[in-house]
Amino acid sequence: MPFTRRHITAGLVAAPAVFSGARAFAAGRPVTVASLLGEDKPETKIWRRIADVLERSAPGRFDLRIVPNAALGGEKEVAEGLRLGSIHAALSTVSTLSAWVPEGQILDLPFLFRDRGHLGRVLAGPLGADLKTRYEAQGFIVPAYINYGARHLLAKEALTTPASVKGKRIRVIQSPLHTELWSGLGAYPTPIPIPETYNALKTGVVDCMDLTKSAYVGFRLHEVVPWLIETGHIWASGVVMFGGRFWTGLTPPDREALAAAVIEGAAYFDVLMLADEAASMARAAAEGGKVAPAEDREGWQAGARKVWTSFAPRLGGIERIEAIAKSA
């Protein structure tokens, strides 16, 4: 989806319906916020919570104008908008930001993190701090990380083994690491922006993709790829981010207030995401969705190790990757 002024104009024309609360045109500093999903999903609810926090901590200083349902484009287009200054705030996966900060791909290494807690502890340490500095250098201010949940394979049939994906056309994030993972398993990766995946799957442009359980239903993908195979191969790390141009125009007290509100919002997001995963899978089951466990776990992990080895030279070496995998 090309990023054009039409996207921003369309979103802002719809402002009365989507801007935050009754104070849509208050005197506070306007903050254009892009959200990929609707009002019922954590990706938008987090911004409602941030707006509520700011009402208490910085009353009248900010006017969050939240534009949901990918009206301002997919993740890559939104990230470009933040750098240009046409969009001020958004969430993003670290996968998409790897186009600007390739070092962030370390968080996307398949089967690197044991669980949600392991990922959180790593991001709270030196690696998380280092990546924030790198994002800032590229025009993205990151007050907090978020966790979208584990990525699973979504398909029209139960592709439960690594061998079963061979020859399949798979939609991937626009990331070299994701491309290499699936091509190494014999699939044919096709980068497609997330708003376009439903039609691509429906029309047969691609056969399968991978995504979190929440977004699986958030984008109604269970309607076109009814099988979710629980591979859990990547923990989808994300960020709450602001554009550097917008951020530098704020006073230090306003930056402090925004950062504090985002940290509270990020904690709320993680709680929402856990609940939304359960609700999403219940809805998928009620509407024909099916779940299958991944088989040949050792085979999936062997494919992942090839990616570790390939990317190690650009991510600090295999010893660093192994240390993260074994960390407490």
C-alpha cells in the first residue's frame, strides 16, 4: 500500500469519529496516532489508556487523535510517516523497524526466547537499552517495548511439519530474517503489507503466513486460512514509538509526561494481549477456525538454527545469541 497524503487526509477527515474522547478538538498539542486495528483490539486500546493517563498527569497538554483500522497505512508506511513528521505516534513490530535498525533482528531469531517472561527480562537489560539508542538515531523514539505474543503458522491446511511447508507461497514481513527462515524451509516468501494479506490469501496469491493469535482474528484471517498451527517460532516484540521530529519539538516536561504514560500503557497492553489471545481463539473456533499442534519440533528448531548461524556475524556473533538463549 503506497503511503500518500490521501491516507493521512482520509484518516483526519474521519477525525470526529475516531479521535480520543469528547475532547477531540481540545487546545492541547495535536498528536496523530496510527493504529492498525480497530477499537476492540489492544493495539488501539493502549492509546485510549495513554490518553486517559495524560488527562490525569498532563491535563490539557495533549490531544491524541487516534486513527484506527490501518487508515494511515501498514507498518512500513506508518514508520515512514513518523520519520517525515506526518504521523506522530504508533506501535510497530521490531521486524518492520529492522529496515532501519537491522540489529533489532536479534529479537526475531526463531526459537531464541523460551517464553514471554524470558523476552521481557532481556529487553529490560542492556540489549533493550542499546536498541532504543539505535532506534532514536533513525528517527524513532521508543519509551517502551510491548509483546504481541508468539507467532504461529496460519494456513489453509494443517501444515504441521517443516516438510509440509516446502513449495508453499508464504506471506512474510518485509524483513530479511523472516524471508530467510521460510526460504530455508523450502517455502517461497512473498513480502506483503499486513492490510493486504486477507485478499492475498483469499485469491491464492499466497497459501499461508505467520502471525500472532490476536492479529489472526483481528484481521479476520481465520476466514481465509482456518488452520493455526502452534509453532510459536518467534515472539513478536514491538515498540511504542514517537517520531523524532515530533519528539524534539516537545518541552522536557511534556516528554517526561508522555514517556510515563506510555510505560503505564505498555504494561496495560501486555495484560490486554493475553486476554485478547484467549478471546480471539474462542471466536476463531466458533467461526470455523482450527488449531493443530506443530509436529517434529526438532525439525522446526533445526531450521531456526540455520538462521542463527547465518545472521550471527551481523548480530554480534553466535556466542552472543547463545548467551541470550541460555540467560535466566
